[in-house]
Amino acid sequence: MKKTFAVLMIAAMILSAGCGNTMDGAKKDAQDAAAKVEQKADEAKDAANKAADDASKKADEMKSDANAKVDEAKDAANKAADDASKKVDEMKSDANAKMDAMKSEAETMATDMTSMLNEQVIAINGIKPGASVEELKSVFGEATSVDGNTMTFADGLKVVLDGANKVKSISTTTDAFDTTDGVYVGASEYSLNDYCGPADAVRVANGVAEYEYSGDDKKSVVVYKAQNGVITEIICSLK
């Protein structure tokens, strides 16, 4: 009996030692599992934080790209506006330059026309002293008679040539011709002032008045002879 009790006691002691070892092992296993879980949780947390950082970085990059494109679009729009404004200014400047040129040309033409209107040109039917024989014939045709250096044309027009075969004087006693001022034989003596202005010289002899006007070329004169208030002869000649 005592022997059996001793055996049982030994067995209990052995069993008790084995259970203690088992509990320590389980505790250790649980601790290892908890550590692994915690490690996995940390890894997952790190991965989540990295993903969040990557997403934030990507968002910043996309935002920066968007802002850059917006700035590029604004710059392009501003450049287009500047170019358009510059083009408008250039067109405006060109238009003003053309208008100024046209205005200057018009003023020049007006001045020339005024000068022409005011110019005292000595001529009968467009032929001036100093004209060539060819010019004479182009206006009056062939002479009806030639006596030395004196040529007579139809309607009594007389031309005296100089040594160079140029017109020295041209005269008429008929109303078939007129001067550049519109004066003709048969016109009133008293209309000369209206047609030509004041004469440069006036001479009266034997009832015949002579009104002399110098041309603007300073080389020729026209003399209107008048009697009894009527123009009787017109003579254009070189001085």
C-alpha cells in the first residue's frame, strides 16, 4: 500500500512537471504570434502610409502640371492679345501714314493747280514764243504763205521765226484765236483787267492803247492793242 502510494506520488510529480512545461510553451507561442501580428500590423501601417505619401506626391505633381498648363494657356492668351494689339497698332499706323501721304499729295496737287491757274502763260491757242515749227504745224497745219522768216497761217495768224527756227512772235487780228487767259480780238478793252489783272505797262499813241503783260517765265510778253474800247490785235513774243 505504501509502495503504491509512493508510485502515485512520483507519477503526480512527473505529470505536474510536464503540464508546467506545456503552459510555458503555449505562452511563448502566443507571444510569438502576437509579435508577428504586431509586425504585420506595422508593415501594413507602413505600407498604408507609403501609399498615402505616394498618392499625395502624385496629387501634388498633377496639381503642379495643371497649374503649369494653366500658366502656359494664360501666357499664350496674353501673347495672342499682345500680338493682336500690335497688329492693330501697325495697321492703324499704316492707315495714318497712307492718309498723311494722300493728304500731302492732295495738297501738292491743289498747290500745283493753284499755281497753274495763277500762272501767266504767254500763248495763242497753246503755242508759246519759243515753240518749234513742228509744234506750230501740229496746231495750225501748213502755212498758207512764207515770206523769209514770216509765216502766215489760215485766218491771218502770223508767226515770225528767229535764227534757230523757233517762234519769236505770234500774232492775230481775227477772233479765231485766243490767249490762255481767254482774251480774243473783238473782246472789250475794259475786260482785260478782269481776264488778266492790271497790266505791267500801258502805252497810248495815235488813239491806240497797248497793254503789256509779262509771262511768269520772264522771257515772253503779250501785248493787247485796243482802239475805241475793242481789242484789235494780240501779239505774243519773246522779250
